[in-house]
Amino acid sequence: MALSRKRFGQHFLHDPAVIERIARAVEPREGDHIVEIGPGRGALTRRLLEADLATLDAVEIDRDLATLLAEELASDTRFALHRADALDLDLGALAERRGGRLRVVGNLPYNLSTPLLFHFLDGSDSIEDMHLMLQREVVARMTARPGTGEYGRLTVMLAPRTRAERLFDIGPGAFQPPPKVWSSIVRLEVLREPAFAVAPDYGKVVAAAFAHRRKTVRNALRGLVDSAQIEACGIDPAVRPETLTPQAFNELARAAAQAEAGRPSPSPPPMG
């Protein structure tokens, strides 16, 4: 039996009822191209392969686990094992090889969940949907509403390209060894068309706004936009960032780009 390795944040899902509930939420269909992140011992992998999938690509960073799973499922021609870090996975290239958009499923390492989510977001043109297991607090942030304590950078960055839905929670006892936190399953439906046309400076403005949550919008975005430019977007400069909608951040990003375009270029250093 493969042992859990702390450096990978491994907690293996072993509760049959939870595995079945996740599989029913994913609802694998005929012809699907599924990518499973962190299959571990393959409990969910085997259940997904009971459906008439086109392909299932599993991405596992632990070489020992990857070897065991590859050997066990070697006879299933639909299955491919990638011994790799999911952050290095080229989703666009994989979708092109498979001939269709991907459905991502995974129990994401909690210490890498945010970088992985942003990586998937970068490749969202190649993704149909995602069913992800994450720390419960992370899912709360992904599905938060403006004005709540959980609302933040992750919420706002996901909003233009995805529709997030929290499905159900999973207690520590469903894993071996049990983690110290609760988990949640979230469904991210990738929108075929963005909810709004995203301004080029959107990510920069959102990151600056939430770098210091207690600051007002005016102070958080100092150097990007001034009070007059914020007011021109229909936003009170004295409010805090967590009260603004994603669309409001997009308006601020447009204003920031216009402000940058209007600034004089720095003078070259004197010669001699």
C-alpha cells in the first residue's frame, strides 16, 4: 500500500459513499475527455472509468503512485498516466490531442490550490467544466458574494470566465490519513463567452485592490487611478474593495489603462 507523503500534501479519499457522490456530481458521459488531477491510489479514477469515456488523463506527481496506477490500468486504452506536476500541464495541447474540450476533476493539494486554479483559468478555453475538491474555506472564497468576508481576489478573478457552485462538504474521516480541515466539492462551469470583456489590467487592479483588504479603493489603487478617475467609474473612492462587483473592477481596470496611456514617458538619463 502506498504511503502518504507529507511533501505532496497527500490525503487519500477512501470513503465509498463520498467517491460515489463525487462521481454522480461529475456525471461522466459518453465521449468525455476527463483530466484527473492527483488520482492518488485511483479510487475515483476506477469509478470514472466505469462510464463510457473517450479518454481519462491522470496527472500524478508522486512517481510511486503513478507507477502503481499505470500498471493496474495498463489494459484500459482510454487511460493515460502523466507523471508530472499539474502546474506544468499544457491544457491547450492536451485538448488538441484529444480532439475536444476537457473536463477537469481533482483533489487539489491544499497548499497549491490557488496557483492551480489560476493555471486552469489560463487554460480555460480548453476546459468545459471542473469538479474540484478543495479546502472548505477556499470554496467559500470562490463562491462568495460582494460585501462578505470571504469575497476577495480569487472570487473576482474567477468571475469573468466561470460560474462557481458549491456542491457539498466532506469531513476529514473520508480520507486516510484524515486532514485537519474540512473539504468541499465545487463545480466550475467554464463560460463559452466571458461574462464581460475583460480589460487587460484586470488582474493587476484586482491584485492591488486586495493586497491590503482594510484600505479604501482610493488608497489600494494609488498610483493606478486617482479619486476623480474612480468616481468617473461610478464608484465611491472611500469604499473598500470587497464591496465592489467584478464588473466594477473591470471598469477600474479600463480607467487604469487609460491613465497609464496618458502619463508622460520617463525622461532618459542625461548623457555624459
